[in-house]
Amino acid sequence: MGNVFGSVAAEEDNFEERTRQFFAFVNEGNIGQLRALVDSLNADELSILVLMNQPDVQNPRTALINAMVHGHIETAVFLLEKGADPHQAVLGQLNGLNMNVTPLWAAVVFANLELCRALIAHGANVESGTDSGESALLCACFKNNLEIATLLVENSANVNLPDTDGITPLIAASFSGQVEVWQRKARPALTARGSVRGSFSPVPPAQFTQIAETLLPSGPGPRE
């Protein structure tokens, strides 16, 4: 019986060490060592590691989010290929408030088009975002990122999806003064889908309430 318990304890210690190595390689962007370690894991061990938060740290995050934070895009894509969950939210900050954010929203914050593409290719919900309802597209509009906004729209992101304050991506584009996001690429894509009708012009922030009433006369659906 003692040998059985000893064997179990040894296996636990071994997995604890591999967990430490796994997150170390991810955080360093050491893709070669990470690949070798992953190849040595069984399916259950790999599933646990790609979904768990890093243990024994002040701000525990998944390996996927850690790779994104450190700018290791190849590592992040590798983790997605190995089963990392593109929907798994982590605790982050928005306007000084702690809230759960999705990997896609974080990728928009980091302004990383390649990572946004990879997340969408692996099934990320383009409507996902934060606890406050800020979608990835709304974030892209606030950050005036034309390329990412266009990518999201082309993948059927809802331009009329409001956050908890009633702000939609279209309103954000106008409010930020970067209506080129819609005039250049995003708006033609929307028009082709029949999601936007009529004209849309930049307006000063003082007319914010009027914009909201104009764009959302009876809810988040497109205006006829």
C-alpha cells in the first residue's frame, strides 16, 4: 500500500513540475521547448494545462492569455491548436473596474490582427467581450482600429449590439470621430449584408444622445 501512495505522490510531483515548466515556456515564448513538453503529455494532462489558470501567481491567467499579454503570438496560436478555449474569460480591468474579458476582446485591446484571425478561426464568438457588454467590435471602434473592425464585421459581428450603457459600435465610431472605419471597408461589407441602410456621418460628441435615438429608434436592430 505504501508503494501505491508513493507512486501517486511521485506522479503528482511530476505533473506539478511539468505545470511549472509549461507556464514558464509559455511566458517566455519558448515555442520549441513548449512543443517538446506538450508532446510528452497525455491527452488528459494537456487538456488540464491549456484550460487551467497559472497556479501560485498574484494574477492567475490561462496560458493563452499569458501568451497574448507577453506578445508571443506563435505560442498563442499553438495553444489554440492544442485545445485552448477561445471563449474562456479571465479577470481583467476596464476603466478601473475588475471584470471578466474574453481572449478576442483582449486581442483587440492588444491591436493584434493576426491573433484576432486565429481566435475567430478556432471558433471565438465575435460578439464576445466583457461583463459590461462591450463587444470586441465595440472595443475596436473605440480604439479606431479599422483592420480589426473590418475583420469582425466580415465575420458577422453585430454593429448594433449595445453594451450595458446602450453604446453600440456605430455610435462609438461616430463618438470617436473615426467614421472612416465604416466609410472605407466595414460599411461596404455591412451594406452587402443588408445590415446598414442610409447614410452615416461623423458628428460631434454633443450630439451623442441624438445619435443614439437615430441609430436605435426601437432597439438594437437596423433601421429601415
